Amino acid sequence: MKHILITGCSSGIGYTCAHGLQKLGYSVFATCRRDEDVKRLQDEGLNVCKLDLCDTNSMHEALTWMLSQTDGRIDVLFNNAAFGQPGAVEDLKRDVLREQFETNVFGTQELTNLVLPYMRKQKSGRIIYNSSILGFVAMSYRGAYNASKFAIEGLADTLRLELHKSGVEVVLIEPGPIRSAFRKNALAKFLANIDQENSAHKEIYEKTLARLQKTGDAPFTLGAEAVLEALLMAIEAKKPKARYAVTFPTKLFAWLKRFFSTKLMDYVARKSSE
């Protein structure tokens, strides 16, 4: 039985993966940031603990909670928790950009570094990062999120090199549009942190608001089960791939980036951002 720690399980990908893996017989340790979500998931039958990636003590406590139930073993860390901060790069205040990186990058990597000594001791384990199509293709008005996922990809690629022959594998999952609460949460961050009225991008922000408030799925959207499928492959493969692309847009853009010039890629990315 593999023991799996998952961050960001209150909704969307983390929620689906925690329930899905548990149904398949895995030993799942789900985490989320808010007390009310911990209680809700406990009532649904998950083994849950509070974990806030912006709080070092919270990470230590959550890891201790898990290891006390597994005799000190952790087989898989699925770094899933993240959020998106929309807005033009020139409208991102320092504190807003820092907040994006505290969760998506700094907290994620700190937790990974806490887990690694146990995996090294075991001489086995999987560190799986939930990245994004925006981890290798930048799109307009998503600069903070783009940058955080580009950073995660850089850390994961480096870590994979450094862990060679340690028995610990590092994997990136790169979803495109997935059905989740991501858009709703991004809207709240946009309204809270972006000064629309005094921005040079005021007119474009009207489209941004319409996109974030839109009901229904964007083109090529898949359910979170598509990420669960990729996660299962990353967990069970004897030699996992470095990257698992999820959704048609991710696969298409990975191909385009190999063969298109920067100028042509910029054109495609601008059109896709509208």
C-alpha cells in the first residue's frame, strides 16, 4: 500500500484525486487550508489534516501527523495546492506577486524539502508537481501565475537531476483547462488586488471580468478525473515520464513550442489569451 500526501484537497483536482485514490485502495492523507474544509472532508470519509503552505509550522505539523500513522513512510507527495492571480504584470504590486509565490512556489518547495529526507532514507518515492500549460507557455494577463508555474517547472527539472540514482522520481503534470473552482477563486483575487479603474489595461479588464464570471466550460475543458488518470500513471509507472500533458491544449502547445518561432508563438498566445 502506497502512502500518499496531497495538498489542496478542498475542491477540484485535489478533491477528486484524494477520493479517487482512496477508492482504489491507496493510503491517502488529504490536506487543505481551512478548518471548515477539513471537517467537511473528514465527514466524507477522508483522512484529513490542516496544511497551510504559507505557514512553516503548519507544514511540519501535517507531515508529523502523516508519518505518525505510516511508521515514518511517505511514498508519494502530490504538490497540488495553488491559486491564480490574474492581472497585467505592470499592475501587480510587490505584495500581490509575493503572495502568489508564497503558496505556489515557496510553500510548495518547502514542503517538498521536508519530505525528501524520508524518501532518501527509504531510497524510494515520487515527488509529483501539479504544474500547468502556463508552466511552459506564457499568456497575457496571467503573469503572476505564469511566473509561479515556470518557477515550479525549473525547480522540478533541477530536482530531477539532483535526485538521480537516489530512488526518488520527480514528475510534472501539466493540465490545461480543468473543471474546478479555479476561475471563481481567481476572480476574487482579481477584484481584491487589481486597480482596474486606474490601469492602462482598463478596457481589456472588462473582457477579463467577463471571462472570469462566465458560467460553463472553456473549450477543451476536462473533468478533474483526467488529472487523476495522469497521477495514477505517475505513481504506478516503473519509470515515470518527466512530464504528463493533460488536455488537448497542453499537448498542442507543447508541439507548437517545439517548431514555432518566438514571434509566431507570441501571436498564438495572444489570440489564445483573448
